Amino acid sequence: MASRGLRALALALGLWAAGATALATWALWLRASEGSRAVELESPGGAEPTEAPEPVLELRPASLSDLPGWNDDRHAEALPPLLASCRVLARLPPERPVGRNGVGGTAADWRLPCAQAAAVPAGDAAAARTFFEAAFRPWAVSDRGAAEGLFTGYYEPTLHGSRRRGGRFTVPLYRRPPELVEVDLGRFRDDLAGERLAGLVEGVVLVPFADRAALDAGALAGRGLELAWVDDPVDAFFLHIQGSGRVELAEGGVLRVGYAGHNGHPYTAIGRTLVERGELALEEVSMQSIRAWLAARPDEAGELLAANRSFIFFRALDGDGPVGSLGTPLTPGRSLAVDRIHLPLGAPLWLDATAPHPDPAGPDRPLRRLMVAHDTGGAIRGPVRGDVFWGHGDEAAEVAGRMKHRGRLWLFLPRAVTPVQG
């Protein structure tokens, strides 16, 4: 069945010339669904108006003295996530571009700094700092000269569930359906590099897959695609937002789940919907305030959740942590989700921003540290946009749920690389 569907898809795409403009429009429309996760806290203040120009990455040479807080970071903590990136880069052909249009050079350009990183003694703060300063050059990131952007947070939630349906466990987490087809449009047109479609092949036509309302109503029921059953539809919804999580099983043990696919429908932030309806003020929008609204209006919750037609499919994860789009485990406080259209996955970045205090009554804290681009997200769009992974647990949920702060980025590239702009 899969091979027949792919042959039909190839035929459908072979006929695309007449509808290239429409397909490009669809790709941009679905852009909000690209990646492992969509960030619910994107609000009208962080969204670009439809008439705004397309974001353009601009990189300006910088020095370490330009980086606020550089001397105070614990640089050794950034080495393990960088080494995880290096393991991915090492598997690429030497001539493979790193990032769109080779903004990060080629895989060969990363061989030397990766080898040097592996030689730094674990936990040696001075040696780690010396390594980063010698192996890389920072480049100030901007969007058409605008240096500030929005930074949010995400975390690994914990749900309660069972491998079998029964009792309070009635909400399914689905595996990826085998008929779901994803298309990398960059393989067909250079100007669509990084854009993806997902859908279902009917005959020789790629059509939209079932949306959230249809899937919640049982469009996949009876096919044995349930990975687990959980006890709360709101928890399941926010698991879709985060993209990975832990399910504490009634049978004992923990099932870790991660992103396996997407139904191809555009992501709609229900926080934004609540603002547009006048239910919440813009400055009130957070994961916590959205949850409170849903808990107070259970009869309206289903309708609001269905407004986000996007739906995520999951797979069981092995190992100690969730896996980002790069294919490496995420490191709490050091892994950053970025827009891969602009910034190369695997690269280190310096972040200058602030983050919420774990105590809601506490003041915001400076967030100035080396991060590594390990992930992507549906609402992570533009050169100066990021999503900080905070780990799991109550504190991570509290910080991630309230984080929507302005900040700046510097991209670290091997000294042999002069980046391609735009």
C-alpha cells in the first residue's frame, strides 16, 4: 500500500507545474505546522501581520565582547549538547551544506571544531571556554536589521495513562498512520527549501488528512494505532503542543513518547483565539491561563481545542530524554528550538534574554548562555526566534508556560566559515 501511494504521489507531483503557485501558497500556509512542536504561547503580539515582508536573515561579524554575560556562563555545560550535534554532522557527506543554502558552511567545516570539542576534558570550565573562543566566531543575528525577537519555552510534560483503554483512560495517543505522506518541497523547488506538506494520496492527488475534530471523533478508531490511553484531553492537547512527554502507566513504569508525524493542517494558537474573542487579555496569555480557562468552562473546551486543526502522532522513545528535530536528545536549559529556514540545526548560539522566575511572584531572571540548535517548532518562525527547552517537572512547566520574552541571538560558526546571507 505504501509503495503504491508513493508512486501515485510521484505522479501527482509530476503534474504540479500548472498548480505551482497554489502549491507554494499551501506550503506557506502549512509552515506553522513544520517541526516537532507548535508553541501555544505565540500571541498576536508575536505574530507577523499578513502584509509584513518575509523574514530575511542578516549576519554581522561580532566579537566576544559584544556578548552580554559571556564571561559568566558555565561553558562546559554547552559541550555535551554540541558533541551530540557533532555526532550527527559526522554522518553527513563532507560536501553536505549545513543549514539552508549552506549558511553554516559544509559538514567538512565542522570536522575540526568537533574533533577539538571531543578533546576537551569533561567538566573543565576553563578549557571549555578556551575551546569555544578559539574554534568559533560569533555572528550577530538579525531579521532585516532588527536584532530583537521573541523567545518562549517548552518542556516535557507528565501524563497519566495506560496501554489499554478502560476506566478513566479514554483519550488515545496515536501512532503515525502508515498512509500519511510527508513531502519535502525543497526537493522540487529551491525557493521552497525547508517547506513541507503532509496529507493523504487519493488516486493521483495529495489531499488533506483528517483534522483534529475528526480524529478526536474517532477517525482512526479500531485500527490498533493507539500507543497509549491517557485520562485528560487537555493534557493530551498540551502534549501535542510540546511534542514529547512522559506517560506514567497504571501498569507500572513510564512510557516516553515523541513526535512521529503531523496531520498537515495549520497550527492555530488557542491562546490567540481567546484573545480575539475577548476572553483573555494579551498580557494574560500563558499556558497556565489557558488551562484555567479550559478548566472553568468544560462544556466549551472541546470546541476551543478543535479550533487548532493540527494533530500530532507519536512514537515510543528509548533513552533518557526527548529527541529534537536534529535527532539528538534535548538538554534542559541548553537546547534551543529555532527556525531551520534561517539558522542551521546543530550550531551553537549565544542567547541574551530573560526568563520567568519559577515563583510566579518572583522577578524575571537574566538568561545569558550558550545554547545549541537542536529542535524546531511550528510557531518558531524567523531568524531571531527561539524556544528554550527546560526539561521536565513542575519548575520546568512553570517557567516554560510563562516564558514569552524579548532577546537577541549570536550564531557561532567555525572560524573557517563565512556564512551565506539571506
